[in-house]
Amino acid sequence: MEPTPEQSPHHAYPDHWEADVVLRDGGTARIRPITTDDAERLVSFYEQVSDESKYYRFFAPYPRLSDRDVHRFTHHDYVDRVGLAVTIGGEFIGTVRYDRINDQGRPASAPADEAEVAFLVQDAHQGRGVASALLEHIAAVARERGIRRFAAEVLPANNKMIKVFRDGGYTQRRSFEDGSVHLTLDLEPTEKSLAVQRGREQRAEARSVQRLLAPGSVAVIGTGRTPGGVGRTVLRNLLASGYTGRTYAVNRAFDEGLATLDGVPAHRSLGEIDEQVDLAVIAVPAHRVPEAVADCGEHGVQGLVVLSAGYAERGAEGRELQRELVRQARSYGMRIIGPNAFGIINTAESVRLNASLAPESPARGRIGLFTQSGAIGIALLSGLHRRGAGLSSFISAGNRADVSGNDFLQYSFEDPDTDVALLYLESLGNPRKFNRLARRTAAVKPVVVVKGARHSGSTPPGHAVPVSRIPDATVSALMRQAGVIRVDTVTEMVDAGLLLAGQPLPAGPRVAILGNSESLGLLTYDACLAEGLRPRPPIDLTTAASPQDFRDALAEALADGTCDAVIVTAIPWVGENGEAETGDGQVLAAALHKAVAGGSAKPVAVVHVEIGGLAEALAAASSTAAPRPRTVTPAADRTQAATTPSTGPARSTAPATPTAPEAGPAPQAPTTPPVRPGPGSPADPKATPAPEAATGPGRIPAYPAAERAVRALAEAVKYAQWRRQAAVPGKIPEFLDDTIDEPGAAALIEAQLATAPDPRGRPLTHDEARELLGRYGIAVRPTLPAPDPGAAVAAAGRLGYPVALKTTAPHLRHRADLGGVRLDIADEEALRRAYGELTDLLGKPAELLPVVQAMAPRGVDTVVRASIDAAAGAVLSFGLAGAPSELLGDTAHRLVPATDRDAAELIRSIRAAPVLFGWRGSAPVDTAALEELLLRLSRLVDDHPEVVSVALEPVVVAPHGLTVLGASVRLAPPPARSDLGPRRLPNY
């Protein structure tokens, strides 16, 4: 919406202030600046406000706005006078305005940094969080315009407005003057204000997804008059799932006399329906979708599932149609799943919704599933069904134009019916936010992710998202840091999901293996070692073992304090006639269920080969008890039980001492609170339990191969370890504060950027980089230019022998393998000889740019880097120097700011880490000094986002101390931080 020429020409309409937001009840609204075109909207809005609200706003009866009021409230310069409005359907539902004032409270201009602020919200929309959202946005606008404080006068009886200010999290002062409450808010964001903002965001976005998944009524728009077709299929699936709400069939082509279709009311438009419609499933051609959306918006529909194709997956024209679809839906306060979606499912007994193209509704379970691909969604639903697994909810988002994986995480975090969240993602619209939400969700329930389109180098068709240049290996490392279980295939995702949803988390990596096949036990043993687990010697029960033998051996292993998990391996029994007996799966499953019936805190998995009915029987619930608390219990805290020989035939088939080292006691970890029972849960005395699938207590996951079971268990072990560590967050050592000159570094950065004509910034010279890094306690060994042999000798005389002679030409930098470095030069003669050899071999000094540097103590050469990605944020990286590490991609990554724990994990997570700790008899290096360097660099890029890249190479880490031999730094205006501003929905 553009301003008219009547407005100040030197302050253009700030369209970047426009934002779509999710309100407290899950509906959406648009926030935008007020313009001169809004006079009629303002008058209409004011007429719908109650007299009481008007009194609270103006401190006196104020029945109507005068022409002068309307002019004043619609004419702004967007600097000293700003007004914002919240709109739904193009009409105002709330406004806020600030006027800059001086110390005497009179109108002023900059440099005055205080403003008077006032709100007004339509009574029908009070309680939806409108004023809270307006406060966030007007505060951000004010900070942008140099305003640091808001002043507000509020009547004591206006408790709602006082609460808005009080709960915002900003530093505030309050006084009582002349019969009103005088409030002053400091607008600088605080940890509390950011936490409040994110808490509101979480609740609102979770509620918006909950409204889509649990509607009270559904209309299928585009239901065909004859069987077949997308709309008719969805209607059939809705009815077959036993949906508990009201269902309507809508098609403008219906005959006027048609009253019902498939037993549900049939209508030609939503306007013919007398009752509220909460969710609309749109299955009409793309060119008719806008008409259907408008019909939904005008009749109060809360959300849309758009199955129609023909949008961004078809190119630029379709992408613009998709953006217009989102704008149209949000203007009415509706959220969208799709377009090009496969649909949604909610198996809760109180809902039983299958608004999808899936022909069979999955069983009720405790796995939540989100996918950006309809084809992958079909495969996952089919795979889970074959394994006897059930779901709590399912969303196939298609082009993901609005509702995304981030929204699903918000919902899963507080959904009491979901114990594990599985996500198939092809793009990350907001990686910073995804990492933040995933970390919070993973702290209470597992999050398993498969990332498609990892190596294509392009965004999948239909996904209009910001481009990130971060390699996939870095994305994986950052997910791990956030507690996300990232796997490579959808099969691995299902395998891990079944174990995590049905079994407790392991307290450590120690695994007991038992079964009736020596060979299968050894395969499982080897797989455990390959995955970094610590298996006990396998127990061979022999092929003569009965189900009772399995039960006894499993019960004994569960009581054994020297193991943290159990893998049972089973092959068919061989009968007296020599034929395999494959029909005893149910008998064996019953025996295993009885062994775990005591409520062991250890996970159990089964590897089986062609035992008929075993997987299905194991998937059956052994009890109707409520889910066990997901406790992360360290091995040291469990009661140590004495082990006794098994009652069945058994023998060890592995070396007495496993190849892997013994596990020490795990650190103390807190117990995660039990998940609250939801509707239909056995713990709810008012509800009748619904049939569930293989994702609850007593359900033992079965795998057709040892490698798959072990890989799923290994992921559970790593996740449990992350949970234990996340319970006690890392810290940033206080000693850093005493040795860091943050103001001095800021002054240097400001001065350097002021001299950069290129808005993309500039690289610092060697001396400039040394000075900046020195402000953060990072000492870089000086180098002196050596344009000729004489200069080299003079430089060595200043630095002191022994010295190194190095080329700094870009194509030779850090390439000792090409002969561009000469070390341990002891005197002038050797230096001149080395200089001559270098130039004879590689070229003229002007091409080589040689330098002289004093030798550093011998140690391990490493590389430390930090860079800022516009999408993901600042990333700290570490690896060993040299071609092998680069070739193998052996580099570890962590998000900034890094804690002491992050720094310690960073240097230990590369495959070549043993080199730092005394590999093959070498002296261990000073890893404490290396961790401190990582923390200092993290602080630098976190404190100064203008530092967009730093490379310290090489960093020689000796047994005592380290030396930074080379450093490159680039400064640039920092990229915008989408995660620190006021709440807003993304626009792709």
C-alpha cells in the first residue's frame, strides 16, 4: 500500500514494516503502517470500539473521531510520528501510534529518543494477543528510528493494557501521577523480552497447527459428482476414518436439488452452510482456487488444505500464483497447508481425521510425521503400516508455502499425543529458527530428520526459500548440535522412530546380545562395534532354545547392571523333520513381552530372520498402561543385580574382552517429566482407550537385519547422551571478559568499514587483522614482507633466528606440499639460499609475495574458522590442516555463540582427533589452549556481526600453548537477523 504525494516525500512508505503474524488463538493477521488512504477504515474501526475502550484510550467520553483526528491519525512521517494497524480481511482490528517527544513531553524530532505510545484494539478481538504483537512491532520500528524509550499514560482500571506492558519483558519504570499510571519502557531487547516473544510465538504457531489438525467441521471444496477424483477421494477417506466432526461436500456444479452426497450435506457454496466451517480442503483447478479461498475467508473458515497443483512447482508464473494464494488466505486470517499437498491426518480418538489422499487411515500411535513430499509421505505411511506402527498426526505440506516443518515442531513440542517427531525435509526456510525449535523440542522428545535434496545444489521445485551456502555436512553437524537425530534414508527414519517411540532411552552404549543363532549374534556384535557401541559377548541360546529360554535370558539381561540395552536375535526353529517352523512368532513374542513386563528401563530390539508373525505380534501392545516416562537414567544409578547362569542352554560366542573399551559410569541425568495423557488415553478416566499401534509401552520393534536394529539403537544412544548433556548447559568462562576489549574492537571495525567504498565490505590486511584479533586475546605471530633477499635478511634480524620463509600468493598459500614454505632457517646464509631456491622453483618475488616469520614450537597444525551464513547464522569450524582433512571433509562445526562444552566437543568430534591426544606415542597437545582460542573467536563474531569471516591457519598446537601463524579477516555490513526481530510469518 503506497503513500499519497501528500505525505512527506523524503520518508518513503516503509514496506519492510509490513508483516503477517499468528495471533494467540492461531489465526493470522497483517500488521502494516497506516496511510492517508485508511481514513474510512479508521472511522469504521472506531465505530466498532466500545465506549469503555474509547474512554480508556482518551481518558474521557469520545464517541466519534473528528475530521482533525482522522487526519492526524492517518498522516505520518514514518520517523517522528508512526501508526501501525492490524488488519483482517482488509479491515482494522487494532492500532498503535507513537509520537516522538522531548524531556517536557512536547512533540520533538531527533535526537530526542523518547516517544509516547497508545493502543486501541477492537473489543471483539481483545484477548487474541493483538496488542502484544503490536507492541513488538512498534518497538522494533521505534528502535530503527532512534527511539530508545516509550512513555505511556494508562488509567488504573485499564488492567488489560497495563498487563500488555508488564508482560512484554522490557525493562520498565512505573509511577502514579494525576490519577493515571505513568509507564516508561526501555526498548532495548532483553533476555526476558526475547523469551516472552518466543514463548508467545510457540503457543500461537502451535495453536494454528492444532486448529488445522482438530477442526470441528470440514468442507471438501471440489467434491466430484461421480466417484473418483481428488475431492471425492478425500471425502470418502474422511468418512472411512470415522471423523467425529461435521462434514460437508461443496461444488458449485452440484444440481440445485442435490441435498446429500455419500451421506453428507451437499452445497454449491460455503454460504449455503448455516454452521461454522473450521477447515476447508480445496481440490479444484488452480485457476478456481482464489474464488474458493475468498468464499472460505468471507464465511469464517479457520484454515485451508490446498491439494490443487499448478503453483511454484511449475516455474516463475506459478510461484507468483502461490505467493498471491498465501497473501489472500492470510488476509482473511487463515493458514494454509500446501498447495500441492497430500493432506493431513489426526488419529486422536476425539478427532479421527483423515483429510488426505491416503486410502487407509493409519492406526493410532505416538509418532508425529511431517513431510514435504507427497510421494515420500505415501511411502512412509505404507512403511509404518507394514511395521505395525501408528501415528498421532501426519502433515504432507506439498510446496510448503505457509505451514512448514518449523510450525510442526512448535505443535509437536506441546502435543501430549506425540512422543517422537519424524520430519522429511527438502528445504529449510529459516535454518536459525529450525535449530532453535529443534533444540527445545529435542530436550523433551526425539526429533528424527531426513534431509532430501542434499547434493542437488538447488531448491526443490515449488520451494521458494532463502539460499544457504552451507555444505550439507555442516548442516548435519548443526542439527546434531541441536539434538536432532539426522538419518540418511526414510527407512532409517522409520527404524529409529519405532525404537524411540516404543522403548525407553538407553543409559549408555553397553549392549547385551542374545539369541538362537551364533552367526546372527556375531553379525550383530560386529555391527555394534562399527556403530561405536560397546557390546557384551553374544549369548548363544542354540537352535534348541525354546521361547521360555528366550524369556529367561532376556529377563536376566534386563536385570544385569553391566548392560544398557538388549538386542535379541532369532531364527526359525528347526523341527524334528528338519523343516523350519516359521509359525511360532506369536509364541516367541509373548515370551519376550512377559520378560519386559516388569517395566525395565532398558530398550529392547529384536532382529529376526523369516519368523512368521513375529513382527506383528511384537507390535501388539502387551498392556494398556499409560506410556512410561521417557527417563534418561545413567547406568551408575541403576541397582546392580548379580548375574546368574541362564536356565536355558547358552554359550558365549565372542572374545571375553570386547574390542571396544569398557563404558564408565554415565553422568547423572535428570528424569524427564512424564508425557501428559491426552483425550482417549487410558490415563484419562473420562475417555475410552482407542486401539493403538506399535508405539507405546511393551511394544518391541523388530528388524529384518542386524545392521538396521543396531543403527537405530546407536542413534538412541547418541540422543540419550545429548539429553544428559543438554540438561546441564555449557558455559562461557568468565575469564574471557577480563581479557577482551569489546569497545576497542568495535571502534576498529567501525573505522575500517568507514574506509570501505564497497558495500560488500573488505578484507583486512595482515596488520589490521592482528590488531583486531588482539583485542580479543588472539595473538597472531607477526610476518614481515621479503620482496628481495636483503629484505628477508633484515626481517630475520628483527624477528630472530630460526625463521620460516613462506609465499603468500593466493595459489600457494598454506601449500607446503608445493614447496612454498621453508622452515627452521638458522642463519643468513641459509636464508639467502632458501630464497633463491624458492624463486627459482616457483617464480619471481612479485608473484610469490614472500614473507619471513619467526619459527613456532613444533606441534599439530590445525585450522580454526568462523563465518556468517545469512540463513543459518555464525558457524565455528575446526579441523586439522592439510590436504587429507580437506579431501575427506574432516571438519567439525558448531553454531555461535559456543560454550565451553561446544569447544571441547568441537575438537573431539573430528575423525583425526586422536592425533591431538597422543596418537601412536606422540605427546598430547594443549587442547585447553585450543578450546580457549575457539571460545575467543566465537565471542568475537558473536559480539561483532560485521566480522563475516575469519580464518586462522595454521594454528600450531604444541604440548604447551599454541601459535597462530596466519589470519585472514573480512568485514562487511552484517546480514539481517530474521530471528531477533518481532514475530512474523515468512514470505517465500
